[in-house]
Amino acid sequence: NAGVMQNPRHLVRRRGQEARLRCSPMKGHSHVYWYRQLPEEGLKFMVYLQKENIIDESGMPKERFSAEFPKEGPSILRIQQVVRGDSAAYFCASSPLRTANTGELFFGEGSRLTVL
Amino acid sequence: AQTVTQSQPEMSVQEAETVTLSCTYDTSENNYYLFWYKQPPSRQMILVIRQEAYKQQNATENRFSVNFQKAAKSFSLKISDSQLGDTAMYFCAFMKQDTGNQFYFGTGTSLTVIP
């Protein structure tokens, strides 16, 4: 059973470009979470999604950031018009329905975004 | 708002010795979970141990155990018989019950196990 798969592992963008980060949850997991880790900091919650639904996006910046988890395919975190402050590691995690509120998450290895 | 504080940015321990990592948190909630996650150089976050706030008994997972002091809002991690593979960043995390796995993480403690 493959773990949570994130790609790309490393992404370099110039200011003003768009970044798309993809996350395939573990097989059988219907819940996806995105977290951001800035340098020297712990992870910070961004958004929680189920298939075709955003459940909680209270951690998402109001502008330029969006996330989706379509019926088919991976979850996508999209950052438009990137700025240097967006440089960070973005982690995806997934859980099955039965642990959606118990903290039992499985994390991917993260995608490191560097904005030049 | 919830906050999690790890006051030890870096620690080291000799192989086979015991080390304790500190964590305090602040919350007005009564029902919550506490966690320790490990982040090795590969950067993947790995769950080490989990504690439900309503349980008085401290959680234990093999060489890892916690000292949970609810009144003091303290949640330390003890690693016994340290191994080289324990070298990693360790993050303490808090989660309110029924909030869809929304964690609050501390800033981490970098642990180095010295051969």
C-alpha cells in the first residue's frame, strides 16, 4: 500500500508565476489536508478537503491560494502569482473517514517550493 | 487560540542514553489530543506517540513515552535507549477534538544522537 505521494518534490518558480502541487492520498483515504512549513517553523494548517468538498480552509491565505480534491485524480494546491514569502515546504496528509477527527494522519514527504 | 511551545531548539544525547524533550501548550479546551511527530532528514512527518487529554495514563510506544501533566499543560517526550535512527526534528502538536485533524505544531526540537 503506497503512502501519500506528493509531486513535485522540488519546484522552482520565479515571482509572478504559478505553482501547482499535487497530492495523491493513501489508498482508501477520503480526507486530505495541506500544511505549510516555513523555514525554522512547525507545520501550519492550511486546508482540509474531502472529495469535491472543501471542509475547512481557515488556514489558507485569502488571496492567490486555492485547493481542490476532485472526484478523480489527486488533490491540487495552487498558488498564483507566487512571491518570495511563499517559499516553503508544503506537506499533504491523508486519513480515512474513521480517523478524520482523531489526529491519525499519514503525511507525504512534502513539496519544497522555492521562489526566485 | 491554541499555542504550542518547545523551548529546546537543539538537543543531543549519547547513543543508548535517555533524553527528554519538553513541550508546553496553552488552551481553554477540555477535549483534545496531543502528539509527538518525528521529521527525519527525509522530511516525512512520522507519528511517534499520541495522547488523549481525557486519559490520565501516560501513553507509551516501545522506547517512547510521555509525561502528560494536564493541569500544568505540559507534554514531554522521553526517548529511552536512544538509537542513531532517532536523530531528527521532533514536533509537539495539539489538536482540538472534532476539528478535522487541524493541528497546531510547535517549532520543533532538533535531536542528535551521538555514537
